Amino acid sequence: MASHRLPAAIRAPFEARTWREFGYLVLGLPLSCVYFALSIALVSAGAGLLVTFLGIPVLAGALAMCRGFGAVERARARGLLDLEVAPPEPARGRTGGAMSWMGATLKSGASWRHLLYALLHMPWAIFAFTVAVTFWVSGWTLFTYPLWQWVFPMYAGQDGIQLYGDRTHAFYLDSPFEIAVTSAVGLLVVLAGPWIIRSLAAVDRLMVSGLLGPSRLATRVTELESDRGVVVDTAAADLRRIERDLHDGAQARLVALAMDLGLAKEKLTEDPKAAARMVEEAHGEVKTALQELRDLARGIHPAVLTDRGLDAALSAVAARCTVPVSVEVDLPARPVPAIEGIAYFTVSELLQNVSKHSGARRAWVDVWRSGDRLLLQVRDDGRGGADTTAGRGLAGLTERLDAVDGILAVDSPAGGPTTITAELPWRA
């Protein structure tokens, strides 16, 4: 678009973001005055009435009112600042009664943070309003001065904007040169105005996100609850997969094997040659069933991983890949079995994707430790286009890593190459 070919400094005064943030700062002053006045009045009344029983419900009601102010501010920030802040944890009593709710509200850190916002935001809103309106209105007024300069001689009885005047002297901006300089100064102020407005709005963003959102502890608890759900779902899916593989694979073969051996036993006396042939076929079925059980066990947790660690286990996985894979493992020690198992599973899944979908001629696996993190990187020279939202493969890996505070980063432009990096916590 043509607008994007203009420098950002020229675009900024006309962008919707600038006007939204300016509107946010202007609207903030009257709202903050209301918040401050009501909060001070009710909190002071509640504190004064604490010598009686009435102080507790008044103070709890004041904090609940501040939570309502916070909901308005979060909605305002979402609409005008494009800032999405989750609501804090609700104040819930243990019994659900009025006294229980009041106690939970008074003990809630989020309630007191909302009160603090109502008290601190008013002086900041006065400053932000004054600076934003002064710069923005003055800038546009001076910049457009050539358009409305005629107002002064026609209606005000003076030649232009008066810079200086006393009983004997007066200086007006009325000559073409002075009008042009005034407009140029106004243009500079207009160009600087958006950045001043954005700086002021950035402070508001910090206040809203820091005081009106959930606490770090509550956010962490929510994350852990979500991760626990992912772990439970993943474990259930793994159990169903193992059950399905056993039922459809090894178990079916063992049932057929038992039937074949039963038939061979019946034919042993009547037709020894046919019985021997059936026993030989059953022997082949036994080998196949053992191989399927071995593959299934390797998919759960291979013995080589337990005995020799990631280097040997990943080398074995790379040897089974359909493309040549170079494996480089540089670890000072072995992580705990849980992290080691997730690292093995992650690389195995990624190499399966390389075999099935990448069209690569070669792949590389690097594993190393950086500080308190275990890093895994799988690269290939294939067609690229891998996406965590395209299917369950990479999305499932992302969820599995999230459950242990891990990260999966995918860099796979169309046409390749693909680089997928996984981070896991190092727990020795």
C-alpha cells in the first residue's frame, strides 16, 4: 500500500492507533477522577467504621467497586490500546455466604491492587491528559494556522497570534514568513505528538497489566492446572495407543498362533509333515509377534536409553530414519529420566516427520546444554512448510513440552530448510 511507503514519522499522526491512544488519555481523566473520589470516600468511610461492624461490609463493598472499575479499564484498554489483560482471580468465600465473601474480598491481593490503581491513576491521568492535549491540540492548531489566520483581523481586531504585547509594543504573527514559520513549528510538534502520546499510553499499559490483571502466582497456578490436564490427556492417549497396538498387533498374532499350534497338535499323529509345516509357520508368527512387542517397548521407553543415555538412543533412532542423519550430543551429564524420555520422544517424532513429510536428503540432530536448559535441534534440507497448527503432530509435541515448562520453536519457510528447536528444563 502507498501509505506503508511513507516514513513512520509521517504516517504516525494519521494512524488510527495514535487517535485511539489519544482518546484513551483524554477519556482517562474524567474516569480517574470518578474512581479516585468514590474509592477515597468509601474506603475512608469503611476504615472509620471499622470500630463497628458496619466497617467490614463498607470496606468490602469499596474493594468490590474497585474491581468493577478494573473491569471497565480492562475493556477500555482492550478497545483503545489493543491490550488484552485477563481478569484476576475472583474473590470466592469457602461457604458462599455474605461473611465468607467479604472475608475473601478483604484478603484478596487483586482487590487491593485495584484500589491502588484507582488511587495512583488520577495523578498520572492529570499529567498524561495535560501533556497529550497540549502537544496534540497546539501542534495541529499551529500547523493549520495559515487556514484560519483570517479569523484574527476579521473577528478579534488584531493582525494574528500575539507573541508579545505591552502598553506601547505588540508583536503579531501576521506576515507570510511568520505564518509559514508558525506552520512549520506546528508540523514539528504534530510529528512529535504521536510518539509522546505512545510513551504516555505505554505507562498506562504497564499500570493496567501490572495492577488489574491476575497475579503471577494465580497465572502460574492456572498454567500448572492446564499443564496437568495436558499430561493426563497425553498419558491417557498413550495408554489407548499401547492398548490398540497390543490388541491389533501382538495379541492378534498370539491368538492366531495358539490356534495354529492347536491344529498342528491334532495333525501330529495323522499328518506329521503338515503338522511340521504348521509349526514352522507358527515359529515365524512368534518371531513377528516378538518384533512387534520389541518395537512397542522401544516406543514406550527403549532399553538403550535407560542403559546408555541420549547419545546412543538417538543414534539408534537416526539409524532407522529413511534419510541420513548426523547426531551430535554434547551433554556434561544425564538429565533425570523424565526429561530424558521426553527429549528422546521429541527427537523420535521429529525424525519421523522428516521421513514422512519433508522430502529431505539429509538431516541433523544436535543436543546440548545451555545454563539450566536442555536444547534439542533437528534440521533438514527438505521442502519446509512445517506448522504447529497444521496437524496434531507438532501441536502434540508443543503441548507435551509445555507440560514441563518446555518450548518448541519451528522455523520452516516454504521451500525449506526446516529447523525445529526444543527447550526443556535441565534437571540432573
